Amino acid sequence: MPFSQKDAGADGKVVPSALHKLRATPETVHWGYFSATLAPALKVKSGDLIRAEAVTHHAGDDPELMFDDGVEAIFTKIPPEDRNPGVHIMTGPIHVEGAKPGDILEVRYLDMRPRCRYGSNLAANWGYLYKEFGEKERVTIYQIDQNGNTAQAVYAYDFPGKYLVPGTVTRCPECDRQKALEGVRIPVRPHLGTAGVAPDVKGRVSTIPPGKHGGNIDNWRIGAGATMFYPVAVDGALFSVGDPHVSQGDGEISGTAIEASLNVLMQVAVRKDFTFPSPILETPDVWMVHGFDEDLNKAMRDASLGMLGFLTDLRRVSRDDAYSLMSVAADFAVTQVVDGRQGVHARIPRGIFPPSQRIR
């Protein structure tokens, strides 16, 4: 059956052989890019567990609230000229033993917890309605209530000038702080906006656009309890995580989510029993595939063809039946419209298939 674990234990689960810790330091992060030639920050075996720190590049929006010694070291020691061509701080890469081009890297996200109690949302110059807001950029700082699992705006301020340098550090004076969203509470759903394997491309690949390697997918469902399947392009997979969020809506319309550093527990496994050309997301309830393109209509078509391929190749549904099933049971939605290459996700409920055809 597709997705069955060939190296699983008697209970059908991958058996972990070790637990690793990967701190985010100036030596273990790369800012703004994936690279097929970057030396691994960590080497693990298939089935291993990893506790990794993911640091937001927006911690400087209020360093008094979002910096600690470890975060400050990254912002201080990595110069602005080495933060390119993208913007996200990526922890890794992680080399997974035995991963080869054509394999699938399965990443089970088990736990995601905020590193501190604050996060930031930027209404940015790359936001969807930037011109409609008079080309003004605005920062809103949120406080996380971990007991209530919600976030509430603390204050907001107009960003001076234009936000162009990744990791800009701003210290907003008290007199410039504005009240924001009084009485409104946002559900907290920690997830990784950006994670993926290294593409088989020379030089640096920007973290901004999503792609077949994963990258900046910005799907808020990539959190604890979800599993991602990434197509491996280089030996060892060279997997990295970053762009941590505590909440985001589909579309990410202002340009960012609530950006906040996270501590992530995950399990990685090499899969050689199936292949697929783009990332697959599995949650307890649904499977999702994604389409990406600068043109949202083309992204929709890409997602449609991806779901068609998923159903025919991995669920063994005929092409005609799959097309009908997509129309009556699959949901298509905009993932994000602010990363240059826009995203659409297609989701199909797992529960509609007979038990013999379902994973787990």
C-alpha cells in the first residue's frame, strides 16, 4: 500500500534510533537560501528524532521582547550582506543518511512550542494591498497566551521608511506606539512557514518562493501532528527549517504571519517505496498537494494536476474517477499571494477512502 513503512516496527511506526538537538547559532543557520553544497549542521539516520530551534527573522521588530542571547548572536554575527538572496533564517541543513535523489524524505512534525511569548506581523511592501494602504508599512506586536492558546495585539507602529534589509532591528519609542485590535484574540497554531530540502541547483536558492523542494509554502497546517513528504534532490536531502509562525490565515495577505521563534520536535525518515514530484502534506484528516506559479491561475492548474497525480499514482484511482472525485470532494484554496510565486493548496479528506486504502 502506498505510504506503508517498510522499516517500521511491529506497530507500523518508524522506530527512532537517536534523539538529536540542533540549536540555532551563527554556525548552524544559513540566512536567506538553500544550497546543495552547504556543509551539514547535523548528520542523522533515518528514523531519528531532532529537536531544532527555528528563529524568526522578524525578532528585530521588537528586540526587547523577541531577542534572547541566542537570537541576538545570530542577528549580530551574520552581516546583512550574507542574508541573501532570500530573507528567512534557516536552521540546518540536516544530512539524512541514505537519502538519495528520487527518494522521499518524510518529516513528522511532533511538537512546536514558542521560544518566547511575543511575535510580530508586518504589513509589508510586498503585501497584497500595499498600494491601497498608501504604500505604508506597519508592525503589530502580539503577545501569546500559552494557557489560552491565543494571541492578542500589544501595540502597533508605523515602520519608518521601507523594510528592505532582512533582520532589520527597530526600537519603537513608547510615544509612537498605537493601540491595536483591542479585545480581539487570535487562535495560536504554531507552524513552519519555510522548510525543505536542498534543490539540485548551483549556488544559492532563495527561500522566498516555494517550489518542488518545499521552501516557503506558508501553509499553517504544517504544524504539530502533520507529516510532510519532500522529494529528495541531492544526497543526504540537506533539510532545513525556518520562518516559524504562531498564526497565519490562508493568503497571508499583509505579507507576513505572526512571526515568532519556535522550538520544533520532528522525526525524519527516508522513503524508497514511492516517489512524487512535489511536497505532500498529511494531517490526521486530509492529504494536501500544492501548486505554485507567479500566475495564480497557473498555480491553481498546478495544484489540480498535482491532486490528479496523487489520486491516480498513490491512491490507485482511475484518471476519470479521480477527476470526478476532485470535483465533488476536494477543496482548493489560496495558500499565499505574497511570495512572488503564489500558492494554491488542494485537500482531499482521508476518511472518504475505504480503511484498506487509508494510511495508518
